[in-house]
Amino acid sequence: MKGGEALVAEALPNVAFDLASHKSIKILSIGASASAGRRSTRGGYTRLIEQILERAVKGIDVTVINRGVSGELAANAASRIKTEVAFTHPDLVLWQVGTNDALAYVPLSQISASVEDTVRWLRRHKVDVILVGLQYVEGMTTNPHYLAVRDELRRIAGRENVIIVRRDEAMRLINQAKNEGGVPLPDEFEQNETGYTCLAQYVVRAITLGVFGSGLRRDPPPPPQ
């Protein structure tokens, strides 16, 4: 599903260094419903990431710390990330962001400031970040604010040289396939097993490309600015 592929800006230096030196990585997952986990997939897609990544890269130990909160806005998550980083010391923050802000019509400038400031704060503290973009919501596909939030997240990822997973496009293709096959769609605000697995696979792809795309780095990441 090309539409859902990750946009890889550059390697993940802190993740790469820990994999090279310790063969282990710690991932802090922050986000809304898919991170928090609902219905049949306990722990959300983040539980699957740990399993898939350990199968994809033999010999590594992956720890995923799930701190997803359903309904959380970017500004609240931004504040919580700093506290969680201080307690858990992750190599990577996986931040599912934007959907609740888009649905709540939070001003675009406020969303942008929350995400951009947090990405820069994480970089200064030697923590990599992957952004997981908007959830696909069929009724919002032509909504100007939803589209503006989606595009702004992609612009931030480009400006800040971080990876973004285009979750909305991946889920759009899943829904399209179900429609064409005559399979009833789930509630558009929920995730089923197929959706969780697809999203987890895209995140693992982003991590492996970010680390191994240009070769595993052997030098430590630069010191905090």
C-alpha cells in the first residue's frame, strides 16, 4: 500500500546507536485510541510493534511503553511527553497526533506550535521521534481543517527532518478494499485487527528504514544542543 508508506527523512541516530551497542531499544508510545487500545486488541497497535520488530530484526530486544490516552489533544500530549521521557528514558517516541485536534477544530497554529516545539525538545534531549498522522475518517476527507492539519503535520516532518507515517492513507486503502469486497466496515472511529496490524507494520517499516536505510551508525549521536 504505497499510500501508507512512511516518509523517511533521515536515520534515527539514537535508535541506531542503541541497536549497535546494546541490541535493544525502548519506545515510548504516546497518542489516542490506537495507542491506548480498544476492543479486541489489548494495548493497541503498539503491542504488535514489539512483536513484529523483534521478528524483523533478529537478536534485538524491544520494549514498548504504552502511554496512550484516548481523546488527548496535541497540546496535552506535548506536556505529558516531557514527564514520560524523564521517567522512562526512551530512545524513540512514537507520537500518534492530530486526529482529535482536527475533529475538535483546534487552531492550526496551536497544533503546529505544540508538535514543532515538542519535536525540537526531544531532539535536544537525544530522543528520536516518529509522528503517526491522522486517522482516516471517511466523513472528514473533504473537510478543510482536517486536510490542513494533515498537511501541516507533513510539513513539520519535512522541516524538522523526522519520519511521519501517513496513517490516513493506509486506512483509506483498507476501507476501499473492504468496500470493494462487500465486507461491512467497522465504525470509522475504531480500529479492527486488520487496521492495527497494518499500522504496526508501517511503523516497523519506518523504524527499520530509518535505522538501516543508509547503514547502521556506529558512532554515538551528537550531544544535546
